[in-house]
Amino acid sequence: MTARVLVVDDILPNVKLLEAKLSGEYFDVLTATSGAEGIQKAETMSPDIILLDVMMPGMDGFETCQRLKANPATAHIPVVMVTALTDATDRVRGLESGADDFLSKPVNDVALMARVRSLVRLKMTVDEWRIRENTANQFGFVGNKGTFLAEPSEKARVMVIEDKSFESDKFVETLKRDDDTVMAVRSGEQAIAMAQQNEFDIITVSLNLAGEDGLRLCSHLRSNERTRAVPLLMVGEEGDMKRIAQGLEIGAHDYILRPVDRNELLARVRTQIRRTPMATKSATKC
């Protein structure tokens, strides 16, 4: 897979390092050294994904991301914040600014490349939907002109697949802050049965289920007709990064690491739910 990646960072060695890594994977790399330049290049050069530093003088990454996501011309472009900030509150702030992910330096190369490829695939799906929307508008069918951040994210239908009761209870309690309807199951077999009887807006999948392969479950959910378009949020541990990268390759949408921060969980679930209308319309509209 090849794609155009825009790297925005005011520190030249950081730019060169990411440029070398991405070029080595055959991505076409664009660069910008400020938030303003990044916005300008996003508008004029239409990258497939943006890697955005947070700590920049003048307009920081949070403001840059908010402006990108508030602009209908760039709102559909995935943004990954790459920063030295590691606190959970910073990750949440980035996600709430509209970022699709938040990677901490030094960046895990496996996670970076898997995330870039995953989000580029999503971007291609959204591009297909946008082309169809534009065609429909030309024939007088007016589509939704809202931006990513304007999409509703409350009152979602969530399935939590987790065999540890204390973790499951934590997820249910947290997600109910958004008035979500949460159904918790303890195994893949129960999850598959539940999915046959109910519609879900997002499914969280523990990669550490006892006696089960969480990745195989993700693969099954992605291939099942009833769940193939439902966002999958993997839940894993720091040592699971290679498996998480595999999960992104087979179609999981996002991941969160234990110990799970409640606010980050909410932010990541909201991000996937807001994105779902655009991502799924290409599969249902023609």
C-alpha cells in the first residue's frame, strides 16, 4: 500500500527521521514545519494521513488538529499526533481535538506503520463515500455537510468482550457516562451469539481472553456479515504491540492499553462512533 503522508513538526531532525522511516516503506512524504503550513498543505496537497507534532511554537498540535477537523475540506483526513507527551490527559485532549490516534515518542515503528496503513485504508473508504456524495449532490440530492467533530457520539450500542469481571464492570460503568447501552459478554462464542440478535455501534475486544485467541475473534467479527462494518476497539497490554499491529492489519479500528484510563476509553469510543457514519455510508449508498 502506498499513500501520501504529511509530517508536521518544527524540529527538523524529527521530520527527517519520520521521512526516512516512511519513505523506506514506500510512502510519499510531504513535510511542514508549523501548524499553519501544515493546514495550508493539507488543503492544497490532499494528503492521505497527517502525522502531527503537539509541542510547536505558535499554533500547537491541538489547535492545528481542531482547525483541520473543523474544515470540511480537511476533516476527513486522519490525524495521528506524535509527541513526547505521555500523560493520559494529553492523549484524551488529542483525541477530543479530533485526532485519530496519539503515539508517544520514541515511536514504536511497528505500531506506527500499522496505524498509518490502517488509517489510510479508512481514508480510502471515506474518499469513496465523498465521491458518491458529490455525485448525488450534482443530481440534486443534498447530503450531510457536517464535520467529524459535529457527529453525535452519545447513546451508542456497545458490546464489551472481556472475561475479567472487574475490567468488564469498569468498561460498563465508564461507557454509561455517555448514556450508552452496554452489553458485556465473557467469550467469543457469547459475543457471536449476541451479535446475531443485536445491532452494535462499536465492539471492544480483549486480546487477553483466557483460552481464546482475541485476534482470531477480531478476524471473525470482521468477516461476519452482521459485524463487518462495526468498529472494533482492541484492549491489550504493552507487550501485545505486535499482535495489535496484526489486528490493525486485519481490520480492527483502534486499540487501548491496560491499565485503561476511563477518559481515554470514552474518547476513543466517541472517535469511532463519530467516524462510523462516514465510513459506512460508502457500503450502503450507491
